[in-house]
Amino acid sequence: MFEGILIEKSGDRQTARWALLNESELPKGEVLVDVAWTTLNYKDALAMTGRSPVVRQFPMVPGIDFSGIVSRSDSASFKKGDRVVMTGWGMGERFWGGMARLARVPAECLVALPDGLDLKQAMAIGTAGFTAMLCVMALEERGVRPGDGEILVSGAAGGVGSVATALLAGRGYKVVAVTGRAEEEDYLKGLGASRIVKRSDFSEPGRPLQKEQWAAAVDVVGGVALANVLAGIQYGGTVVACGLAGGMDLPTTVAPFILRSVSLIGVDSVMCDRVKRTLAWRQLARELDLKLLESMINEVSLKSVIGSAAEMLEGKIRGRTVVPVS
Ligand code: NDP
């Protein structure tokens, strides 16, 4: 038996609770991992609260991420004692995830922990930080460079936003951080933001084309805020959309695309291919300032992570939430 969080459904009612689980209940997979750390991502919060239909099968162990040590392996790619990280691939949605002491997963979903990161730091990065790196890579694949002008990052005090701010500033970009929390100004400047703008500047529907202000943007919010971001991008600029913290819709017009050659790029971390995944983790290990990463961390226990999920959806959690599992 081992400890974990379990989401169950009875009729329309979904509940999450701490539970004792049995190894025989784990899904099929070649590699059994002793989970060391997991983390709370926005998607985990949606899954645990039942706010969105993230969980496709019940009962479900949530947790779209874990880091840990291989305990048993039927794959030539991994052996007992290897340090590994897993994010996405439907874990915590379609098959049991990281919020339990044991996880059994397909070998092809695992990434060897890159040198330079420990198991806790890997989860301080987690899906949110990995996605932030994918966003930075997407901007640079479109030719965005530090000299081009200011880069806007929305939801900046959250997980993706915090890591994106630190990564972009570390690469020499001028980052403008959008936040709804004025009290996080010092934190965001500490991560490298050159200036802060208020979330409320983006929350009301605006003109389809506004003053050209930013060379590029990383957006985690969606909705009206993303429409306003698109309207304020300079000619030829690029916006990477990866989140929906403010809404799933996108009430925009074609004007930024056809009159200013603005590009809107999507980033998904869940099904990201192995080559890009490995490259992103290597870059994270190489360039993310570990002191800054430390400043983003909140640590909560496996038992209290259920309460943290509701706080996250209220936008009250700063940076990254890590959970020691064993
Ligand atoms: P967090 O909760 O850590 O951060 C979200 C931030 O968005 C908040 O901290 C807040 O920042 C801001 N925010 C919250 N609510 C609103 C609102 N109603 N309107 C505007 N801003 C708001 O979540 P993550 O950083 O982990 O994830 C952010 C988004 O990215 C989520 O939608 C998540 O689903 C998505 N995501 C997508 C991935 C992908 O593969 N595409 C992977 C990872 C995340 P502040 O207080 O600074 O304004």
C-alpha cells in the first residue's frame, strides 16, 4: 500500500481525498518510479476541484508532473536508481499521475533528469516552467531577438509567467510583466522584469488595433486580455498563447494579423515530442538561475495540496507549488 491523492466521482459529484492505494491498481507501463516530488499546476487545480473536465477516467490519481527514482524497469532505456522527470502525456488526466508515492508509466514518456538540477528543482520547474521554456523557444523560432523591443508576459506572478519572466530576462530581453497583484512588483522585478503593468489595463474589450507597444508576448490568460495584447503588438510581432487563466474564448478581429502581420502561435506541453522535450529540459538546466527558481517556490504537503488547488484557481498562489511525496 502507498499514499496518494485520489479523485472519485459519484453521480455529478467529484471529490478529491488523501487515500491508501495498492500497487496492483497502478496502470500498465514498463517503469515503476518512487515519486520524490510532484507539483501543483493550474490543470491539476482544475482536475482536483472538478472546475473543468480534465479527468477522463475515475478513480484518478491527479498530478501531471513528477520527479523520482526508478525502482523497477522493463525498458532498456532506464534502470533502477535512475533519476527521472515526467510531465504531461495525459498523466493525471487519462492515467494515474504524480500525486502518489508510486507511479508506473511508459518508458517513452520519461526524461532523464538533466545534470545540474535536483529532484525538487525539477518540480519547481514542472509543466509550468517547461511550458515557459517552450514559449521562449517558439518566440525565437519566429525570429524574435532581445534587441527587438519589450516582451509582454501575462499572469506574470503565476507559474508559467514567473519562469518565462526569469528565462527571457536571463536571455537579455526587456520583460514587461502583467499582473493583477501590485504587491508582487518587487518579486517580479527580482525575477528580471524591467517594468510592471496592471492586469486591469487589459481586461476590458478595446479597439482592434491599439498603440504598437510590444515586440512580442507570452500569454497565459486568453480571452479579452489576449485580444488586447494582439492589438498592441508591433508590426511583424509574435504572440505565444499557452493558457486560459482568464478564459477559453478569444474575442478578437483579423486586424492585427492582416494589417500588422502579427503572428499568433500556440504552445502545448502535454504532447510535445521527445526531441523538443529533451532540448527544453537541457536549456532549463543550463540557464535558469537556481536562486531565482528558489524564490518562486511554495512547499505544501500531499495532504494540504487539495486546499491549495482552490487557492490557485482564485489566482492567490505566487510562483510554483512543490509537494514532497516520499
Ligand atoms: P498559475 O495559477 O500559477 O498562474 C496563472 C496566473 O494568471 C495567476 O497567477 C495570475 O497572475 C493570472 N490570472 C489568474 N486569473 C486570472 C484572470 N481571471 N484574468 C487574468 N489573469 C489571471 O497557473 P500556471 O502558470 O501554472 O498556468 C497558467 C495558464 O497556462 C493556465 O491556464 C494553464 O492551464 C496554462 N498552461 C498551459 C500549458 C500548455 O501546455 N499549453 C502548460 C501549463 C500551463 P497575476 O496575479 O500575476 O496576474
